[in-house]
Amino acid sequence: MSSHPLPPPKVVELLKSNNVSKVKLFDANPLVLQALFGSNIAVTVGIPNSIIKTLNSSRKAAQSWVHDNVTRYFSHGGAGVKIEYVAVGDEPFLQSYGEQFHPFVIGAAMNIQAALTKAKLGSEVKVVVPCSFDSFVSESSLPSKGHFRTDLNKTMIQLLTFLSEHHSPFFVTVSPFVSFQQNKNVSLDLTLFKENVRPHNDSHKTYKNSFDLSYDTLVTALSKIGFPEIDIVVARIGWPTDGAANATASVAETFMKGLIDHLRNKKGTPLRPQNPPIETFIFSLLDEDQRSITSGNFERHWGVFTFDGQAKYHVNFGQGSKNLVNAQLVEYLPSKWCVVNDNKDLSNATASALEACSVSDCTALSPGGSCSNISWPGNISYAFNSYYQQHDQRADSCDFGGLGLITTVDPSVDNCRFIVELQTSHSTSVHEAHLFLCIISPMAYLFSFLLHFTW
């Protein structure tokens, strides 16, 4: 979710200029789908968790959803939107959700499949369910001990039976960054695909990176419940660039280069040699300043590009030595910032900054963040400006009881960027912005560029 989203047509232009062939959306917003019309970009359309229960209980609701969000836009070889998958839910089995969605996911998927079949799209659009990185576990961190969470076993058997019947792949998140944060047995070098790293050994299998560890943990889990050969799509993988230690553009670049090289060599993993994931979606295209930070401040910084469509680092997604192409002709608010007025009594400034940060994005101030090293009162100015930009630079949003001061001098320091927000139409809501391109699907490396590996 973004407070000031890059307009959908501008994002499609960014995708096309970087030869992106596939994209995964969290929702099916009309403005987004209209922008993708005729682009020839293959699309995975998402169904939000909030309507899974309704789609489970009503075939009519499922038919209406398919009509409004798939049939209306679907390209039959000509103009239209090249819809490839419908994703039921956004990681509905995430452990933090409890069993909120468990009873409804399979029924919703079946009803959507039936609706697609009725619309004569059953053989052209596949139904999938994106599964979270914590849906499968290994208490010993060894792939050979992998299994699905016990509360999910029955549901997973039902899901995998459904997917197999319809020749659909298993969509899953792999999260090396979170795994590194949570698992002291996994080194940063192992996570970043570094050479000469101390390998992990398991049942005569040797693991030289944490991606293979996670992937084969899933492979074992699938095998244990009777689905050892099902195709796997890595539906979400990435590395954040701010908001935590080791969340930087340089580390993200190292990770991304290692991941892409690993996928491109087609060696697969120890348990699936020569059989890598059929597709890999990179998370994400753009940063989102309204994304939930429940699991960490880094959550707002997954983008390969900044919120305004500027590449954070160089990585070869298939374009060779060329740099990623930035968004062009981006419209910003005026070059003005809100900073603290040093001539005032600042004894209450910290309280004002905390209040500002409670409703705006101050995650760059987090320990290890890009602005964590700016001293007081610079950090107060950062908080004030974040609030000011989010509120469209309204004069009253730089008041703070007289402590704020509007300036035309950029207060950015080194890598700490004091942003100027985008000029956006508020007819595109914050929620609609979230639907667009929170995940990018990579492109087939044989043809061009951003992040979809298929063999």
C-alpha cells in the first residue's frame, strides 16, 4: 500500500521499458487491469483474503467475481489482458492469521475454478493459492526433517489434490531475509550465495545456500503427504533495502545477483537436481510506505525500485550490461520540505515526532536503517517531513505547535533521503495502489528482463 502511488499507466510503462513479461497483483483493480490492457504482460490476478469466505459459500459470488475481474478483461489472443493465474488469497495460511481463513480457502478455489470453466476459461486460466514461508517448517533446520505445520496438514492435502487435478503449480513464498533474521544457524554468507561458504550437510546432501535449504524443506514436506513431483512456483522472494540491519541496496544487489545466477544455471537443488522452480516472482517492484510493519520496519522497502520508480541497484535480469530503466517524467509535489525550527524551544519536539511517525513512514530511522545515523534534531526533521509529504505538503501539516518550518533547501544527508512525494490523483486510493505490482513476476531470461525464469 502506498500513500502516493505511481499512477498505473506509469508503472506499466516502467514494466515495459524493462521488458518485464509477467506480473503478480494482490487484487483485481479496474484501473490496474485497464492500464495492462494490450501490454502483453502475463498477469496473476489476486483475490484478497477478505472475500475468501464469501467465495467459499456462494458459487454465484464466484461467478460474479470471475465475470467482473477475469472474463471482462481476458485476452483471447488479441487485445485485452493476458491473465494467466487467479491467486486465491494473499498467503491465507500465514501463521499469524491463525485459522481465520483455513476452512474457506479450498471451497473458494473450487468455486473459482468452476466459474472459470463455466466462462470457458478453465483450460486457459489456472487457479492457485499462494502459501506463506511459514506454512512448512523443520525444527532442526534440516531439509530432510521438513513438514507442513500440523494445523495445515489436512488443508494442504486437499489443496494439493485440487492443484494436481487441474495441473496447477504450488505457489509458495521463500523468504531468505526473514529466515536469516530468525535462524542463528544460517549465516549471511550462506544466504547471499557467497562462494567458499561453510556448507550444511543433511543425509548425504550438501547445501551451499539458504535458498536450497528452504526449497528442499518444502520438497520434503510435499513428499511426506504424497506430492513429490508437483511443480513449484516461488511466488515471492526478495531482499529489503532499508528498515533493518543488512537491509541495504548493496546487500540486496548481492542477494539478487546470487539468486539469479543460481536459477539461471538450472542445476536445481539437491532434492530436485536439474529441476528448479518453474517460475520465480521477485518481491517487489516498488516500495510501499503504507505496508504493514507488524513483522518489521523493512516491510516497506522490498522494492527493486523506489516508490517513485528509480532503480536502487544494478542487477542483470537479462538486459546484459544495461542499467534498469527508471520511470520517466514522474510528477512530484513542489521541492519543499518540513524541518524542525532550531530557533524554537525543542523540549517537546520528540513527542511531536513520535506522533508524526505514528501515522507516516519513519522506518528509515530504524536501527540499521538509512537514516539511523542522523543525530537529533535531524531525526525530528525527518519525522516532520514524512508527515508533511504524506499530507500533500499542506501548510498546517508542518505546524507541530510552531516547531515546524517549511524550507526549499533539501535537508537530505548522505544516504538519508528526505523525500518529496508524488503528485497523485486521490481518485486512486491507497488501497488501489497496493493492488498494483506489489510483486513482480520475472521474465523468461531467454527473451529479456525482469525476473521470470521459466524452463
